[in-house]
Amino acid sequence: MHGILQHRPRCTPRRPGDGGEHPVTEQLTREPATGEVGRARRRKEDARLITGRTQWTDNIHLPGMLHVAFLRSPMAHAKILRVDTSAARGLPGVVAVYSGEDFAAEQGSLPCAWPVSDDCVIPEHPPMAVSRVRYPGEAVACVVATDRYRAADALEAIEVDYEPLPAVLDMTGALTDAAPKVHESGNKAFTWKFAGGDIDAALQDAPVVVERTYVQQRLIPSAMEPRAVVATTDGDSFTLYSATQIPHILRVMAALTTGIPEHKLRVIAPDVGGGFGSKLQVTAEEILALLITRRLGRPVKWTESRSEGNLTVHHGRDQLQRITVAADRDGRLRGLKVDLLADMGAYLMLVTPGVPVLGAFMYNAIYKMDAYDFTCTGVFTTKMPTDAYRGAGRPEATFAIERIMDELAAELGLDPLDLRRRNWIAHEEFPYTTIAGLTYDSGNYEAATAKAMELFGYEELRAEQAARREAGDPVQLGIGVSTYTEMCGLAPSRVLGALAYSAGGWEHASVRMLPTGAVEVVTGTSPHGQGHVTSWSQIVADALGVPFEAVTVLHGDTAVSHKGMDTYGSRSLVVGGVAVLRACEKVKEKARRLAAHMLEAAAEDIEFDAGSFRVKGTSAAKSIQELAFAAFAAHNLPDGFEPRLDADATFDPENFSYPHGTHLCAVEVDTETGMSKIRSYVAVDDVGNVVNPLIVEGQVHGGLAQGIAQALYEEAVYDGEGNLLTTTMADYLLPTALDLPDFITDRTETPATTNPLGVKGVGEAGTIASTPAVVNAIVDALRPYGVTDVRMPCTPERVWRAIHGSSS
């Protein structure tokens, strides 16, 4: 795997004195922003979003629009013997009723864009089941009616006969010869291996070897806005509105799946109320909506209910991790071995097999070691397919390495932070190529940790912990550590190609100077809560010297933004924002040439500052607004100069982005009841240069909530027959604001060296870092009781059982 990654251009190492080093105890200070970038602007988008004066997909009402409801399998695994839709067809308001057989010749197979290995099995995945269902909630029929309530009521009149088949639920058991088969090919989806160094040599005669098995429970994404789809046609052209993160990718994949020519298909993502990866998908409902509108020639809409969503939104995580770490007695890491089982669910969806592969490069985290060995086996089960969920493989990897580092520290009798210091990459060693073959361009783990310890009061809390233990206090104090890094900004395209990913990592942007001097930005990223409109306006305002208020950002419509790779993986700013900046630079070069012509000077004598092009050493100048109107009027242009200052740019980065940080969590555990309460939480993150601190804070807070939720609250549960038991918010526990602590957040800033903005991703950092910090704290509180692990979510019952030595 090193060969795949080492051909990338490396960053030039920083030399002493050029701004690349930070003393271990340095507390980075930030001067107030003098321009727009770095300013804590309130988001332009928020007024309409929080007041509802916007266009969500479910708000769309088209003339003659019909409504679709889906009949879903109540069984985890069964043959479909008969689907009788005749009674439903005659009900009031029902326009059409379809079964899978009705679409069998045209529905194709839902795409998997990441066949990670040569042995990867990609079964046919019909949007509507035809002869067999393989997970509860799979669509087997649908009703099209004049309103959503009639459509839903008519589902009860459809009769389906099933022949039950055994459910396949346990990953380990699924790989045995005696296990029932989810697909004819068997239950193994793929095996993906990676090795760096000699793991056998690293493990051989190692003074200390620690092995643990961790369970990453299955999670259900819960975006504020449920999924919704509207499809319409005007004959041979189609428009698909969808609450999606990926309008551009959806357009390509829907065209390939349905046979609708791509140039005849327009995809629009209106304002989208959250995604977290759950809307990074090509769904059955999107494809079927297109097929239905093609048949009926009328617009159709589908909006999911929350319980329907819990069944059929792709799930996240669900991995079994066996981790082995070898070290010397002084704590120096020798090697790390990872054996991973990853539950794919019943099918491989858009990037399902790629999720654990992304994580594969992060198990080594911020640490130096001699060898690393990773094996992942993807397993089919009769559950809802898994796919990307906030962090996509990186939270799983970070959890495993940060948990076992605490276990190794306990084995060696070291403070967990001391063990980490002995093994992490020092700030003066950047850029650093890890044992997994990635080159981390910049970082300062020492500075982030020093700031976090100060804000947290680490030594004082350790002293309090010792006192409580000495006193036998029934409420014990635990301190959890997570020193993390992540790879984000999904790129570069050539590396993604080497990893068998079907798409690239580039992003596109257009910047248009309007005659009045205002600016339109067209971005290929597609926001669903990240604040792109505000951040892109700040970048453009500084780059072109125009007012923040004079910038408009257009997105999410393939007829407006014709090129793009959309939003996921914390890529928007580090890829899409840089594309916007590059387009601005092209606009300035055009404007410089026009200014030189109008001011009768050489282009090299024109200098730009704060929106003005000036002849060096003189007062002769033209503002960019004046030049925009001059280009529009076209009365006095250089020969061959087009009458516009507009420019496009496509940016394909040379490396991933590597944010990092230190999260510290103090938890009080009542040993009599098992109740765990977070007493304090400190997060110090380094996301490079910051465009808008307010947006960064919001992203960190949201990420922390999701990571803590995995540690303490959330879990998708199936019964022994494969039925999902957590189909409502009464069953699937989500924390409210009252369940979460106040967070203390701060930053260090080590600029990225691989993009001109110096930015790193932030959208997933909080989720990646927080889960192991919380669980480490709980286990730390319980070490005097012989507890070395508590399975997530760490409910009071599981904590109590761990204390009393019984399995959960």
C-alpha cells in the first residue's frame, strides 16, 4: 500500500525559523481578524432556515402531483411468493399500485462505487425487491395516490405471501460453513489487507503485548430533516428534487441506473436539513420516484416518516475490532495489528465497503511504530446496509487505538498522556510519513495537549481522583484522554483511483463579476448545515476586495452548478473553498489586464490591494467594481479580451487534510447504580487556519454531541429473528441538550501546507475524538474494580454489570 500513496508530491519540510515550529508549552494566540477570513460572522443562511422561509424538499408542491407510499418487508429474510395489489388498486384516490415485478425490467441495481478489492462481491441490489427480501424494511410494493394519507392507507390492502428464511445476524457466525446464505455467493463480501513493516518481528519477544476486542455498535443517523424526494417530467426530460448531500453524484448514478440520459436529468438539492453521511447515497426511493414519474407522466413525492427512516436510512459503524499492540517496557510502540469484521448489511451501497478502508489508514493515529498490519473482512447479514456516517471509518479507528493506548498505559503503570507523549510524532518531525504510508503535512500535538491540560485542570483532577479512591467514595472519578488525528478532504483523485474508488476528489467553482460589482459564486459543494454560503462569501470578500454582503453563493442544482463532487468527508472547505479561491485569483488576473489597459500601464506594474488595482507609485487606480462594469460595457477592452471577468477553477489537492487535537473528559460514575455523568469536557482542536470561528465552534459542538451519543446512548438493536427493535425515538435513544455537558473548546492553529488557505477539515473532528475520551473516562473510573472495558453504549446497566463482573 505504501506504493499507492508514496507517489504523491510531498510537502517541502519547514526549516527552523520559518514559522513551522511551536514550543511544547506554547499557547497559540490569535490576532483579531483584519479582513473577513477569521471573522466570527453570523451565517447568512440562518434567518431563512430557522424561520422556515425556505424550500425544503417536502415543501415542494407541483401541479398534478401524486404521493407515493412504500410497503416494506416485515421480515429480515424471506422468499416472496405472491404480491396481490388488486384490492389496493380500487381504493379511493389510488392512481397506481406497483410491485417489484412491475419494475423488474427497468429498475436496474443500486450502485456501489467502491469495490475495494479484486474479490469484492457486489450483489444485484434492486430498488424494489422482486423475489426475495434480505432485510426488514426492504420495499416490496408501492401505492401512488392523490395524497400521502390515502397512499399510506392503501398499503394495508396489499397482500404479500412470504416463505421465511433464516436471519443472518452475527458476523462471526455468518462466516462459518453452516451459516445460512444471504446471497448465493455466500456471506463474505471481501477481504482487504494492508501491511507496513514486519508485524511478526514487532510482536516476537515483545516485552508487552496487549490484546483487546472492541464492539462498534450499529448506529442510525438521525438528521433533523427526514429524506424526501420529488420527481417530475416534461416529456423526455426529468427533474429530481432530493434531500441529498450529493446532487452531482446522484445525477450520474441515477442516469446509469435508470437509463435516462444524463443531459436529460436535472438534480436539485434544495436546502437540506442535515445529513451526517445518511444522505450520501443513491437510494431506492430516488430511483423509484423517477421510474414512477416516467410511467405516469406526473410529478410524484415521497417523504419518509421517522420510523420508516430508522428502518431504511443506511446505518453506521457495526464493526468487531480485535486489536493487538506490542511495546517495550518503556512504552515505545513496536507494532499494531488489527483484525476487523465489518457488517455490510444485506447489500453494498454507494461507498459501503470503502468505510473500513478509510479507517485502515488511521489506526496508527499520531503514533510512531515499527510495523502495522490490518485485515478487514466485510460480512453480509440480513440487516439494513451500512455506509458512511459522520467520520466514516475514522471514528472506529480512533476509538480502537485510543482505547488500547489506555489499556497499554495501565499495563505499564504509566499515565495515559505520558504514554502518548513517548510515542507521538513531534512537531519538528513534520512532514512525517506514517507506517500506513500517509504523509502528515503539519501538526503540533504538544501544543494542543498542553492547552487542553491547562483548561481541564488535569493534575488537579488526577489528585481528586486519587483522594476519592483512597476514601472509597462510591462515586468514582474517571479521566479520559483522546489525542486524535484524522484524514479528511477526500482526495487526491489519483490516490482514490488507486484505492478503487469510482470517482475523483477534485472540486469545481465559478466566480462571476456582475456589472454592478456584486459577485455570484457557483460551487460544486452542496451544503446541508455547514455554512458554505457564509464561509465562501468571506473568502471571496477578502480575495476580491468586495463587501461580504455583495457575494451570493449558488449551489445544489446541477443545471446551475454543472460540475461538482458534493459534500462529505470534511472536504468542502479544504477542496471546494480552495477552488473558490483559485477562481478568484483568475478573476483578479483578468481584472489586472483590463486595469493595465485602461490605466495605460504594463500589467506587471499593476498592484492589487483591498479591491483596487493601482499603478505602482501613483494614485491612478480602478476599483474591481469599475472594471466589472467596464468589461460589461465593452467600450474599451484590450484586443482579444472577452467582455467578462468571470472565471472557473477546478482544484484537485495533492494530499488529504489532517486536523488533530486533544480531548479530555472527566466522568463521575456512581458505582452503586452504574450511572455515568460527564462532569467536564475540554476539546482543543487544530483545524489549521480558521475562516469563521463561529462556524467552527458549531461544527465542533455538533460533532461532540454525536460522539458522546455513541459512547452513552445510541444503539440499533435487532431481535433474534432479525426485527429492528429501535424504530422510533422512544426506542432509539438520542441525547437532548439537557443530557450533554457544557463544552470548553479552544484551538491551536497549525496551518496546512498543502492548500493556499492553510485550512483543514472540521466537520467530523468532534465525533471522531469524543467517543474514546468518554469511554476511557468511564473505564478509568472503574479500574480499581478490575474493569478493562464497557461495551458501548455505556448504559447504567452495562456499567453496573461490569463492576459486578457479569457480562452485558
